[in-house]
Amino acid sequence: MSFAYSCIALGLSIAEGNTYGTIAGQKLSPSAKAFGVLNSLGSVLFAYSFSMILVEIQAVSVAGYMAFGSSIQPDILTRFAGPGWVLIWANAMVIIHMVPAYQVYAQPTLAFIEERYARWARAPAWSRGWKLRIPLRSFYVVAVCIIAICLPFFNDIVGLIGALGFWPTTVFFPVECWIRVYNPDKRKRFWLRVLNIACGILTLAAMVGSIQLIVVDSSGYSFFD
């Protein structure tokens, strides 16, 4: 599904290509550009864990910016004027993709809560099984949806989440596990440590950029805007 709607976004971007995008970028102050670049690094780090689909992510990003420049939207599919049936199919593919993906990410949390509740000695016998799962999972989905609707400035938050999750889970933990298992020589160990430190610094820089943009954008934020 991700490949299909990415191809649709790529094709529509090429079809609506114009000269809005420039190599120089937006006319901003040096500090604003620097923080914007750092936040963009966070967005790239967020997508790194999906490297198996990195080709279409890069293609859509480049073609989308070339087509719309700085007026590009966080959800690129909302930027196209048509054709309507193509956009309907693309958004339907997004929904089909997100429903099972949401289940994959939510199940560990739900399973943990249900297991803990089952071990609770004071838990009423009637509140186990489906009698627990239906209200718990319904509340979880509703709460997550409300939080998602309230989240402002999507790009800034994606950059922050990407920065927070990149180094510890994608670099530090795998590298340290590899060192413990294979016990490499000093040279390999040194360069792996350098990689770890460099990625850690990159993560901190992306966090700074994202937090700064969140602080700036929050001045004009209102709920459900």
C-alpha cells in the first residue's frame, strides 16, 4: 500500500510540476534556516527505520518540493487539486495501510495492560476477557485519536519523535549488541564508537531544532486548528 500511494503522490507531483522550488530555499534568517534544517534531519531520522521503502520516500519528498516549493503541505495528498478519483484511491490506500499498522504498534501496549490487570488480585472476575478488552481498547483508540487531532505543527513533532527514537533504538542498542556478541578488534570497536557518538550528536542537534520550532509555532497555536 505504501508503495502504491507513494507512486500516486510522485506521479501527481510530476504532473503539477512548476518553478516554486528553488535551490536557495526560503528567504529566512540564518538562525531560522539552521533550526529548520535540524528539524528536517529529525524527520529524515524518523523515516530511517523504514529504510526498506526509502526509495519512494525520497522520490516523493524531492518531487513534492520541486512541484510546490515551500507551500508543500505535511500531508502531500491534500495539496493536489485532482483528479478526484485518484486522490480517493490514494487516501483509501493510506487508510488500508494505517489500520493494520496501528494494530501492530498498539497490541504490545494493550497486551501489557491486560496482562498486568489479569495478575491484579483485586480485579473482579467479571471484568476479565472481552469485558475488559472492549472498553479498554475503545478508550485507548479514542484517547489516541483525540491526542492526534490536538497535536499541532505535525512536521515539528515528527522531527522531535524521529530524533528521540533514532539514536537509542536504531544505532546505540544494535551497535552495542553487535559488539557484545562478536567482540570485534580494537579498530572496529573504535569506529563503531565513533559512529555511535556521531549519531548521538546528530540526534541532539535534531532535537534542538525541533524543540525550537515547536516553541516558535506554539505562539499561534489553538486546539483543533
